[in-house]
Amino acid sequence: MTETPTQPRDQEAVPSPPPADSALPGLLTYLPGSVRPYALLARWDRPVGIWLLFLPCLIGLAQMRLTTGFRWPDLVFAILFFVGAIAMRGAGCTWNDLLDRDFDAQVARTKDRPLPSGQIRPKEAYVFLGSQVAVGFLVWLALPGLAKIVTLFALPLVAAYPFMKRLTWWPQAWLGFTFNWGALVGGAAVYGGLTGANVVLYLGLAAWTVAYDTIYALQDAEDDAMIGVRSTARLFGQKVLTGIFSFHLVATLLIAIGLSYAGGGRLAALTAIAFLCHGLYQVAQLRGDPAGRALSVFKQNVWAGVILAGGIGLAVLL
């Protein structure tokens, strides 16, 4: 693997300003200049990905409590899942950027990332990757036995994801299977095993990820076409909004079935309907300027996840 040429260190003495699309520019401003590139590499200034990794864990946990009610250990699991989401989302971004740094250098939105711009050398990024994986390992040690086993099966999905955009038009589907694995881990942690209802819920969340990551990919569709990167945004072409909403429909159906089989009542059904309405609202916002509105609409999926987690959690409490 060849290393991307890096800028001389004397060019890095003055930290660059936060990216214009950073969600937390204040965080970057207050970090030391030597730390800032690592924060950018792990996307700490863009917490949407952390929430989208964390919320499926809560959703899976809550689903398995629909018939038993919450218990005090669930709070400990929630904290562990949040710490794990921060560490493993950062590790995933670091791994992805290491493998994609040559592609990123050719895309306007990503060319200034720490690796393609030379702010961090690949060897330094690998050390940072190892430190984040170590934090994830500590979280893994605290999980119950079966949850540990379920978690391990996610590792091949994480490792292979960066290659999918080179091999298939459906990297968003692979991301869906990867990013929502926490729903299975959350269910296994509190239930002590996997159920068919939990698996169906997981598949529904994976379909949701195809929808929101297709929205995200709209930002780079033109650059991706020039450099040969594949995505569902390019695959769907002029029918992209139809494709996005179709996956919202599939996601809603599977989530509703999973909640019903797990003992969810009317409130769980209303939660699924509210989730679908949010998906329709997203598609409506994309009309007219899909690429220009993609990032803001993508970020709204945190609220879609909150609708699911909050609605299911309320059903458990009631």
C-alpha cells in the first residue's frame, strides 16, 4: 500500500480553520492544533454518525424489553453502547479514510480531510486506529457472553465496507448491515439470545440506512461518476427519490413486523407510522435540489432514530 505524499510539517504549524460544513466548529477551535486533525479524522465534529450507530443499540434493547419492562442494568448497557459508538464510529472513519485517501483527494468535499491533505501520515493514522479499537475492546469486555459473540461477527462487515464502493452498486446496503449491528447486540445483551423479531427489526433498520446513506451519497454523485466510485445514488439515477422512499417503506414494514412479534402494541405501531411520515418529509425536502439539500436532510435521520427509540421506549414504560 503506497502512502499518499504528505505536506511538510512546517506547513502544519498554523492549524487550518474548521471545515465550513462542520457541525461542531467550536469543538475544533478549542482543541490544540496537534489534536485537531485526529478529531477531524474520527469525525468528532460531526456527531450524526455517532447517533446513527448508537440509536440502533437502544432500539434493539428497548424492543426486547417490550414484555418485561426496563431494568437497572439497561442503563449500564446504554452507557457502554454510547462509549462504544464513539470509539468504533471513529475507528470506522479512520479505517475508511486510510483505504480511500487516494479517492478522497479527487473529491471536492473530501480533499481537505487529514489524510489526503497530509495533516496526518498513514502510520500515525494506524496508531490512532489502534487506540480507538482498544477503547472498543474495553467496552466489549464489559458485555454479557452472548452479546460478545454477536459483536465479533460485525468485525468482517466493518473491515470490508470501504471496498464495497469498488465492488458493488450497493455499498449503502453493506453499510446498513454494518451500522445497525448494534440492534442485535442490544437485544442479545438484555435478552440473552437472538429472536426472529430482533432479526426482522435489524433488517428494517438496515433498509433505513440504505435510504439515508443514499441521501448522503447525493452530495458526491458527480465526483463519484468521474472517479468510478459506485453508490445507490448513482444507481437510482433520475428515480433516486423514488428509491429513497421505497426503502423507507420497506424499513417501516419490517420494523413494524419486528415490534409486533416482540409484543409491541398500538403505541409501537404508531411509532412505525411516525417514522414513515418522517421519511416522506425527507423526500419532500429533497425535491428540486437533491444534491444541495442532501446533507441537511441526511442529518435529520437522527430524529428519525429518536422517533423509533423514544416511541419504543415509551411503549415499554406504558
